[in-house]
Amino acid sequence: MAQGGAEAAPSPPPARVQVFILDSLVKDAVVRNTAGDDLGHIRDLLLDLAEARIVAAVLTTARYLGLGGKYYVIPWDAFEKRSADNVYILDIPKEKLARAPTFDINWTENITSDYLNMIFGYYGYRPYWEESRVNLLPST
């Protein structure tokens, strides 16, 4: 309680910082893990047009001439931009990425909610569409 018996007003929530960036600055950005290992670069972004959000990034290990690389769909929330450089950080060890499900960049029909639920689960994230889901069935 504050002085005089009145309760102190709660602190306002911190202001949300808005960051705007061109997708051309995100695509081809270098991706490293927290240990500083180079994991690849961002090849593409997966967008949810109905929600106007970035769902995931497609990470590729095909850095030079597209030879021998793999593609991985990784939840966008897993990426952190820490500097002004065009570098994104993933808190994922190389070994976990090596075991991760890969993605066929030429077969986008496999991008379904079931596929994305599996991907989000692998990386330990809950999809935003699960968080906002409400039970619309009448209670009995």
C-alpha cells in the first residue's frame, strides 16, 4: 500500500518498439547460432496473408552456387536480430539443425497447418494460431 492507505497505481506496460524493415534486407541475411557458428542464410519468408504476419523463414545451407544445400523452415519467433549487420541469431546448436526436418523448396504444397505444427514443435515454439484459438463449442 502507498502512503496514506491508498494503493499505488500499477505501472504502465513498457512501450512496444516497432521495427520496420524491407524484406530484401531479411532475405539473404546471414544466420548464426549463439555460439557464433554460421548456419546459412535466409532464403525466403513464409507469410500468413490473412493475419499479416511472418510465420517462418526458410533457412538454406546452400550458400555458394546452390550446391549441396538443404532448406529448413524455422519459426520466425526463433530469430533474433542483435546488430545493425545483416545477421540473425538462432539459439539452435548445429547438431539440432542437422537433425531437423528439411524442406523441398520446389514443393510448397506441403506447407499445411499440420506441417507447421510439427515444425514449430520441433523447435520448441507454439504457433500463434494455437495461442489465439478459442473453444467455440457451447458448454454443457
